[in-house]
Amino acid sequence: QDGGGRKYSGWSSPSAPADHCKAACDQVAECVGVEFLDAGGCVVRYDVEGMPEEPPAPGLTGFHEGDDATGPVGSARAPWDRVCYRKPSGGSSQEGTAPDPHGGYWRGTLYAR
């Protein structure tokens, strides 16, 4: 979700490999990150200003409507059956991990309570 608590819209696949999902995110500047589901597959999340109207890559066929999230990722929220990755402000998810919360690539692992 963004800093105001709004959820980003996205496109999903029940079975796409992680590299495919990251590549789809890297192709669009307004992509804010990727969620990898425990059951397999992913959801590629977008800023409201850059949400593709059509699937951005083969295999990403499930549309997930958000509530107009915009700007930097603020935090993660339920459901807790996924691992969330934020795309770094530099633009590519291939930059590796870094502790910098303003430009690095971080992973938020979420556990059910």
C-alpha cells in the first residue's frame, strides 16, 4: 500500500516464474513492486497513474483493482500469504538487496497471526 494506506492495482499470474514477473515490472516505470504468492504465481503492482489497461506480459491475465494508490510504497498489508518486493527508485528489480529504505530493494516477509 502507499503512504496513505491505499492499495495498488495489479496484474497476476497463477504460475509465472519469478523472473517473468520481475521482468514485467521492470518494463513499466510506474510498476512499484511484485508480490510472490505462497501458492505460486505473482501479482505485479502499479501506481494508479501507470496501471496498464491490458495485460503487460504474457501470462499476467488476472486484473486486481486497487483503490488509487500512488507514489512510493509505504508498507505491506493483509493478506499474509505472500512475500512482497518493492522496486527500487532507480528502476530495476535486478539491483540486488540494499538496506537503504529510500532506494534499495527490500523484501517484506509476512506471517499469519
